[in-house]
Amino acid sequence: MINLRIDAVGNFCNHWPTLVVHHNHDVIFNAQIEQQQTVQLLLEPNEQDNHIHIGMTGKMFGADNIYDTKAIDGKILQDLSIDLKKVTLEDVDILDLLIRNDFQIQHTEGMAEDHVKTMQCQGEICFNGHYFMTYRLPLYNYLTNAKWKVPSKNVSRHSNTTTRFHYEDHAKELDEIESILDDIDTKFSDIRSKIRDS
């Protein structure tokens, strides 16, 4: 089992927002978030790809003349929304992985037909829809590579192109250091010989 923790803030407008979490296409959490809350869930992962969706449902955009956003003269006074403050898998922050993917907006009655379907966001949930990410086991290996591995620019057809880190830059620096040490060894070998012979 893997621990998923979500620290979120619900913003009220007519009612509290509903946070929905899917894991491998099953709803594992569906409840209102009142002010600041922490949600802790246990995930049962598959051996292959695992999918997490974190989003919101229930926001009204004019159906039955109900709007879950209140504004006066273009200034928003209240807006039903959720702010994701921190999301972790086994204590590793994954919010950055979630927001790498565009927020998927679920078209809701009252929204314009040509409303955008995706939006780049930073952890805020202002529409019905969800953030998503995929992970694999072993979890820490996957998260380390997903968060910090930079794709290799020049990959030889004979190179190992697995998802392990690339150490080419480090190897180049080590070669330079070794070359400097060889130069020092060459320059001071006469001095060492004289000391040893005395």
C-alpha cells in the first residue's frame, strides 16, 4: 500500500467544493473540503502504470440560474475552488508532477460550448475537472527519475537508454580532475624521487 496525502484549502461559494480522487480509474475519495483539510488515502498499486486523478466536481456555471462564482463589476468576491497546497506519495512531494500536465476541464452545463478543455495551472482547481499523473513501481525509483532526470540530448544507438540517471557530465568532470592529478603527479614526481632517495 502507498500513502497519498493531500493538503488542500476549500474556498466557499454557495457551498463547499467537492474534492474527488481517482486511483486506477476508481473513485477513492469524494467529499467536501471545508477550509484547510488534509486527506490521507492508501493506494493499492498495480505492477504496471498507475493513474492518479485529483479534481473537483459540483461547481455550477449557470444551470438553473445558479453560479458558484460571485462577482461585482468584474471583481470576483467568492469563487468555489480548491487550492492544492501539497500532495505527497510516501512523503515525496508530487504536486510538481501533477501540474506538469494541463488541468483537464470537464464541460459543465452553463459553460460556453467552445470553452477550453485544458489549462495550465499551478495547483488551483477552479473548474470541474482534474489534474492527473502516472506512476510505476518501484515508487522511489520512478519518482526520482520523474522529478529530476533530465533527458539525454545525444543518445548513441549503443547506449543504455533505460530510465536511470545520466552521469555523462559527472564522468566528464571526473576525467578532467584525473587529468589535472596526472599533470601534478608528473610535475612533482622528480621531487618525490629526491625525497625518497635521501
